[in-house]
Amino acid sequence: GENVEQHPSTLSVQEGDSAVIKCTYSDSASNYFPWYKQELGKRPQLIIDIRSNVGEKKDQRIAVTLNKTAKHFSLHITETQPEDSAVYFCAAREGNTGNQFYFGTGTSLTVIP
Amino acid sequence: EAQVTQNPRYLITVTGKKLTVTCSQNMNHEYMSWYRQDPGLGLRQIYYSMNVEVTDKGDVPEGYKVSRKEKRNFPLILESPSPNQTSLYFCASSLLANTEAFFGQGTRLTVV
């Protein structure tokens, strides 16, 4: 099955700086890569996603890049704000054999005012 | 309001006592999943369903059962709960497998 690794596990940045979270996956057939944000005590919510036929996607201060050859994808948050503080999870949808999802172990982002 | 509803939100039970966590969505979504969330392990998929009467094992299905008799409902059944099933459980639904997943509020289960 798929294996998704996420780094770093914790990340602290000053307000206004950029934050980058990286994930790698093992199954070259994986074709859908969502990112979820989970605030303390809340449910995960999708912030951005990318499919395997696209290399980059941007939505205001958030962007995701995908490198299929290297099998890694990254979340970029620019001009960070205190409300960006949360746990972020990457995920990959298995390609060939089914529709299973595999999540990374999460990155706890703290934006220091 | 479009939503995924789980019940109960909190549950404390004893080892071996069968329980069911309900999940219902009102968005006519085809794809539904159950996840458990444990510290340091992220979200792990327990079971998923592509549509009515179609269910498949996820990464950690042992000790769990599911059913999908109606499109809107996807209950999670623990026939004989054990302490290692103490966890935070999330139900999620999406229109298709490769579209945005909407999560329920979560169910915090403690098995003693």
C-alpha cells in the first residue's frame, strides 16, 4: 500500500513569514493529493488539493506543488497570520488498486505574532 | 445546511460491549469513510464506501465493521471493543473519491 511521510512535525514561524510543509509518497499511481487544516478541537477541513495532472495550484496565500517524478508534494503558506496556527495534514489517494486514502502524521504550525 | 453528522460525540464504554457510532450526510455524496485519529499517527482510514452496498477495508479495519444500506448513512460498528480502540473517530463524505471530503464533528471513544 501507499506510504505518506510528512515533515516537519512541528514548525514555528514569525507572523508574515512563509511556511513550507513537505510530504512524500511511495505509490507512483497515486493521483489525488489534498491538504487539510485542523484547528484545536475541531474537525479537519480541506484547504487545497491537487491532482496528478497538475504541477502547481494556488489559492490566495496558499499554494501546493507536486513533483510526480520525485513523488513529493508541498504546501506553501505565504504572509502567515496567527489564525494559520493549526495542524496540517497531507494525504494521498491510492491509484491503481482502490480508492483508499493515506494521511501524513501532521505538522503543528505555530505563527508567532 | 450541508453537513456530516456523527453521534454520539463522546462515549465511554467497557471492553466487549458492542457499540455503534452513526454517521449521516445530507449532500448525496457517494464516497464515505471512517478514520481514527491518534496522537503522532495522523488520520488512518478504517473503512470506506464507494456507494450503497459497496464497502472496502482501509488501512486499519481490524475490530471494526461498517454497512452502507442507504446512501446517506454509514455506521461504524465495534462488535467487541477493546482498550486499543480508544481514539478520536471521524466520519467523512465526498461527492467522489477524488473530491473534497467533509468531516463530521468527531466521536471521542474511551474503552475501559
